[in-house]
Amino acid sequence: MKRLPDGGLGIDRTRPLAFTWNGTRLSGFAGDTLASALLGAGVRVRVLGTSVSAGRPRGIMSAGLEEATGFAQVARAPVEEPLVRTTALPLYEGLSAQGRIVKGALVPARDPSRFDWRYAHCDLLVVGAGPAGLAAALEGARAGARVIIADCAPVVGGTLRREARRIDGAPAEAWLAAVEHELRAAPDVTVLTGTTAVMPLDQNGMWLAQRVGGALPEAARGARPEQRLWQVRAQAIVLATGTLERPLVFPDNDRPGIMLAGAARHYLRQYALAPARGVLFTAHDDAYRTALAWHEAGVSVGAVIDLRPPGKGALRAAVHAAGIRVLNEAQVVGTDADAHGALCAVQVRAGGAMFALETDLLATSAGVDPNLHLHLHLGGTSTYDQRLGTAVPSAPLPGQSLAGAVTGRLTLADALAQGATTARAALGLAGEAAAPPTDDVDEDPPGLTWQVPAPDGDESRSFVDLHRDATVAGIVRAVDAGATHVEHVKRYTLVGTGVEQGRVAKVLAAALVAARAGHPAAVVGTSGSRPPVEPIPFHLVAGRAQGPRFEPVRTTALHAEHAALGAVFEPAGQWMRASRYPRPGETADDTVRREVRAARTGVALADVSTLGKLDVRGPDAAWVLDQLYVTPLASLPEGKARYAVLCHLDGSILDDGVVMRTGAHRYFVTTSTGHAAAVAEWMEEWLQTEWPDKRCWVTPVTEQFTTVAVVGPASRTLLAHVAPGLAVDRDTFPFLAVRTATVAGIANAQVARVSFSGELAYEVSVPWHDGPALWRALLAAGAPLGVTPYGLDALQVLRIEKGYLIVGQDTEALTTPHDAGLGWMVPTRKAFVGRRSLERIAPRAAGRAQLVGFRSHDPELVIPEGAALTSALGPPPMPIDGHVSSSRYSPTLACALGLALVRDGRARLGEVLHAPLLDGRVASVTLVDPVHYDPEGARRDGADHQ
Amino acid sequence: MLRIPCPHCGPRDEVEFRHAGSGVPLPEHATDEEWARVLYLRDTPLGPLTEQWVHVHGCRQWIHVVRDTRTHAIVETRPVSAPPAEPTS
């Protein structure tokens, strides 16, 4: 193929563009696609690359969505975009790409490009901007409707761009220009090109993938996103997606230089690309337009080879009249390649004779297939059309309609009329639309044989899927092996699983399966179609929710304080929490040991603001909480706190926390970190669906209060310093009491004597933004006491030493309160959610996983959390008796220890279990009571004299 | 991506809601078999199915949605009300 000296309606020869292909600098024009620019650049780039399985040279075989081999890897520094369809990418100055036709390569650099989402609503969404789609959009625009029309090609017009048609007695270009102008000028019409409708949504939605910045030179991209995903909701959708052209199958039908007939004339008309000598091989009339277009442009036409017997169609007559050689009931039975692997001749069999025809472009066409995929994705059905030999849509889905060639009505007149009519019907407009006259002609029926058998019987070079190198031989082998269902053939041969998604290949494959299996094509059908229509990058679906925006990062009011102290942070759900506060020269272990020792022997501070908090109030708050929680809460006195557990209906633990009674009708409920929203929703669900008559209101208030834990034997002393008006002696402020006081000058602070460490401790809650003042006051007043901030690492050690569980870590989906060692809190008579299930489970406790403690035999070996525990070491399979749920080194007991869920664990204390580790070592543990330290609870109230 | 007409807020995209079970009424008294059915067994009809959804990013109300399992058409939505007093079969 070469660029003719003039012509080319789509290119602007006054604006040459330089681009780089496989390292070579080439030139094209504004208006070219990468495909047309490559074709125009000469012989040396006709060979795009070699196929994966067969290693055969391949080129560009279409001008649109049918493309199965013309793919490139396009540079977009610092990354590259793989598998870009060259027929879709507009050429821009400085474009740099490589031929990678089979699979792309991932570049490890992070892609800095932006990918955006846009949400849009409209009255009418038209998919496809060919004649039918444009006619539909025009009706909508003239009716004043909000219209969105989208087409995956860089320009509107569809098939009108590839041949010289006449509408209303004038060239179709004039109609096209006028319509496009009218649509773009209408204020409520959005015309999107380079935009592929990739996936339909239920209830009349559609995803459109629009190439934005990616179609521009880098210097011109500015702040534009690389691509944009439109999520459109439409009152009505018109699918005017047209047809896809189907190639013929014959030996060596894959060479660079063999392309679809419609594509060949599209390249001629729009891009002034023509062969030195073209040959047309067809089974239907419409492809004859390519021969006529070549002839009119002065291109040498070697022959038109038609599988069918002679006919009367007007296009066939016109080709005869032009003196072009036509061979009927003839076949191409093979092709020859030059030294570069590109087409140089075809082998023809006609009238009993075989001969060769020199050619550098063989245009083939077996007919067209309606482009049904969006219709099929949501369950639309199709039927077999006997005349076309392919599937046409049956009833449209609710809210949708189909118009134009996609319905199997292939004339231009039908497209214009149907487009207008369906749009009017969709918008509820009365009256018929006037469709302009066109130059359609009568055509002979298309032939329904699309494959030429190899003269030597070797079908392994007759390609059906050019991306997967699936051949006729492969399909025959599949059918002969018993795979007569198209879905089985698809998996056996991979036909239709390539980048082209079987748009073309699977129709050919289905016909071959039908022929080989001896079933009617109508019965065989084609394999299923799934979205997206074209591959889209994950980046596009993620949109802006990438990197730091993937998930919100939540920090407490004390975050800057922790950072100023040099804290190391870790994510806990969406929160960033301080893990520890290292001092110079300390290892991580040193820091944790120091913080634990401070909490157990002095005074230490932790930011526990992230624990969920709920405000529950109302005349029925007591009743509601009492019903939901296992623990009795209606009887909780004002000013007291109680550790409480919440269960699912099936008796498993949903959450635990401390519930405080702050008034006759008010409770302050705490939950595990990250569970406040789930617990609040659980309460709401019961209030709304089961107890709508109860007056109880639940408000998550986690972000309303900063809570600081003041922990250790000296905590009472420190609290007295910062809250001089608060009586802190043991008798006035006992364990689980809740008081209100002025702390660090902050009025109405809540102080609760609760402990997650087993030491004397207080949790002080102030309004969120008063947190830093509280923290600093505690640090200042605590300095003479050696006050030590401590983080999550030390917090874990402290609670594990005391056997305090964390829901979701030391409990699993089925763990009941009895399993977790909390059977003591289950009341005998009170109703609670989960009671019915526990009544059945509790008497059948044998064999259930129970929470126990363990001590590591090697005191320095911390056993990884999640390690399986077995009683019988030996060759696999070893029985799994349980697993380690929490595990740390305890400086207090100078031993690695933790908690585990073990089958019948409580009856097995003292038993030795083994944990095979990933590095091949085997750790051994002894099962013990989960409360490793101070089981009597003597440390809870601090020293007597305070 | 369903579009669910919230009875309080109007038509909204599925991402504003959370599917919240089947809204099976809880019986006052149940044998073990009946209770297991309530907890674990669900009908899976080919056709309209009543589901419970909650409009978490909207009015935060629990609603009943009748959805056709074949076509995903939303047949009806209504506010949830307290379950009937009589036990269900």
C-alpha cells in the first residue's frame, strides 16, 4: 500500500506529523490514525510483528473494531500503554510506539496519568454515530431532548466515511457535515468521538470509555485526564452499533496485505491509501464497492473473485461495466509472501484451472455480522437470520431499542429511517420521521459458505482467530474430539478469547462447527459475550481512587503530637495509629519493652481515640441495649461501666466493648476500633425492622471525643495533678466507675476507670479538638513521674499478657461467648440476640475451638500469628488442633506467649502442641490459662497508700 | 450497577445502598429445625425476590426491594415495617 499523491478526505496534508515506530522516525498527516499512518509509510512497516503461536508475520487487517492483529505498545512516559488498537488511535506529533501485536508488556513505573469519572444523565443515549445513530440523535436534538451520542472512531459518520454515497440527491458528506454541525451546535447534545460504549448497566445505564489526553501530543495534554469513564443513565438507549465485517477463511489467509474489503476502501477514501494492484475476494455484493472505488481512483484491480455464481445485483453490473475482471464460482486457495513475509500474490482456482495473481492487497469479505454485544451483555437474545447467515437481535431490552444495520437491515435508507423512528418512539414523540432518499441498490443474497478448503487438505494455515492463531484444523480437531458445543470449542481452541473478543472469529468458528458437526447453524449459535466490549485499563475503572486516594487516611487529633515525639505509625483499618515512640539508640524491641515496663511500674499514656464510640439515648435506650447485648445493661447503674458482648443471631460474637451508663436515658457505648459504624448499623437495623415503636436514638461519636488512656500504678497520682477537683481515692472512684470532671482545665471531661492492661488505669475523654491540650498537660504534669507515651505494639503486649481478646483476631466467624471464655457473662434468663442459637450450641460444645493461652518453650521464639497447632507431629497430613491468634514477646514474664483457639482447649491446659513454621523449624508450646499475668487481678486498684 | 428507587430519596445508584439480608421475620418460638431455617435457608426464586437493603449513603433507612432475579428489574420498593405478628410458614 502507498499514499496516493492526492485525495484522502480525512487527512490534512498541510499538517504533516512526525512519529516514531519501532525506533524509526516516520511521517503521517493530521487526521491519520496510527494504522493509516503506518500503512502510508511504506512497505517496510507492513509487517507489524509475529503471532504468538505460529510465529507468522501479521499486519493491519481492518480499519476499526474488527482489528485482531494491528496492536501497538504506545509510549506515555514513564509508562507505556499496551495493546492499543492502531485503528483507533489518532496520530499526534511525537507519538512513539512499537509493534506488539500479541501481548503487551507491563512497565513497572507508576503511571502518573489521571483517569477521571464523569456521571451524566440524558433523555437519549445513542451508541454509534453512523447514519442510523446520527439520524436518531438528530430527532432527539430537534425535539429539544438531552442527547448523548458516542462513537469509538475518531470521527462521526461510520460507514458513510468509507464509500461515496448519496443522501437526498447530494453527496453523503454534505449530509454528514450538516448533521454534525447541527448536533454540535445544539446546547443539550453531547457528541463524543474516540469513545467506546464498553459495558451496559442495569436500568438503562452505560459505561463509555473516552480517550482524552491520550489522543493529544504530550505537550498539549495539560491537565486533561488520559481517559475518562462516563457513567451514563439514560431514559432511553438506542443501540446503533452497526455491523462488523467478516473475512473469508482460506489457506494462508493471515498475511500482512490481506484485509477486510470495507477497510480497504475506507483507507482509500479517507487516507488516500491504495495498493499497487488490488484483488477482491468476496461472497456478497457490498464488497464490490471496493473494486469500484479502486477503479475510480485509477488503482489497478487484478480481479474480483466471487464464491457465488453470477448474479443480477446492481453493484456487480457496475463492476462488469467498468471492465473489471470478475471470476464467479472461483476461490482463493492460497497466498504467497515476499521476503518480508508480506502478501505478493494469490493462488486462484476458477473454471477448473489454477493460476497466480500478483497483488499487494487482497481485500476479502464474507459479509457482515450485526455488532450485538451490548445487547447480549444484559441478556438480550438473538435469532439466526437465514438470509444473512448470522445472528440478528430479537426483542430489545426494556428502555432500549436497536436501529440500523445492527438489526440486520443493511440499507442506508433503512438506517436513516430506523434511526429516526426508534428515537421518536423512545422519546414518546408522535408522528413518523421523514427519511431522505438514498442511493441504495438491489443486491444479490450473500453466500453462506465462508471457508475455502485447502487443496492439499492441510487446514493448519487457514486462520479463524488471528490473535490466538486458532485455525480450521484446530476447530476440526475439537469437533472430532467430541466438542460440538461452541462454548467447548472456544475453550479447546481459544478461538474468540483474544483481544478482539471473538467479534469476528466466533461467528466464523460457529459456522465451521456447524458444518463439521452436521448441525444447522441456527441451532449451533455463537458463544456468549461478556463486557467490556473492548479492553479497558484498571486505572480507568479506579479513576481518582488510586494511591493516597484509594482509601481515606484517618488521623486522631493527637497525630501531630505523636509525630513530634518521633512516633512510628501503622495503619489500623483506615486509622494511622502510633505503634511506638522510639528513643535514639533503641531497637524496636527495646522501645516496646520500655513502654510496657512504664505501663506496669510507672505511668504511661496511650491515644485510644480510634476505639468506636456510640451515644445511645432515649426512654427505651436501656431496654434496647439490654435486648441486644448478652450482658445485662438495663440494670447498669448511672456512673458505672460494664464490659459487654454483642452477638449475631447465630450466637457468634459480633463485637465487644465497654458500656457506660451516663444518665437514666443515656449510655456511652464503646466498640472495637473500626467497628463503631457496623455496631451502630446493627442497632439501627433492629430499631427500624423489629422495634420501630421503641424510642431510642443511636449516634456514632467516635470523632467527637479524644480519649487518652492513663495507665500504671502512678496513674492515680497523675490524674490527681491534672484534675484537682476530682476525688480519685480507691473508695470514691472504684473500678468501672465513670465520672465527669474538669481535667487539664477542660470542663465536662469524662473519666472512666477501665483497663485494657490490667493495671490501675483511667480513660479520659474530652471534645476531639481539646485533645492536644489534654495530652500536653498530662505529659507536663507527668514528667516528674517519668510519664511514657506508648503505642499499639506495647498495648498489644499488655492486653495479651492479661488474656484480653480482640474480636476478629481472637474470635472467628463461629466463636460464641462460651468458646471465648466469656460464658460467665451469659445470663440464665435474660433475653438477648443470639440466645436461641446458644441454647442449642452450648450443650454441644465438644470439639469446638476455645480460647486458651500458650507459652513458647523457647522463650525467645515469638510464634507467628496464624500458625497452625498440631498435637501429632509427623509426615503430612497432620491434624490441626487449632491456631495461634495473638502472639508477642512478654518482657513482664520474660517469655514469648500468646492466645490461641484450640479444639476443646480449656480441657487441655498443660498439653504440649507444636507449630511447624514456614522456615522449616518446629516451635513447641504449652497450653495455659489465657490470663498469663496477675490472674487474681491484684494490680487493678494500684497501691494501697494512694 | 442497579438503580434503586429509594421510597424516601428517589432513584439512586446501587453504590449508595448496602444489601442487608432477606428480612425474614423472626419467630417468637421455634424448634431447632425452624430456627435453622430462619438462620440459614433462603428461597432462591427465578423471578421476583423480596430483599432488604439499607440506604447507607442517603437516608440510612432500611427498605424492602422486590427485584426480579432474572432481569434485575426492580419491581417495587417500600419502607420496611415491623414484621407481621403471626409466624410465617
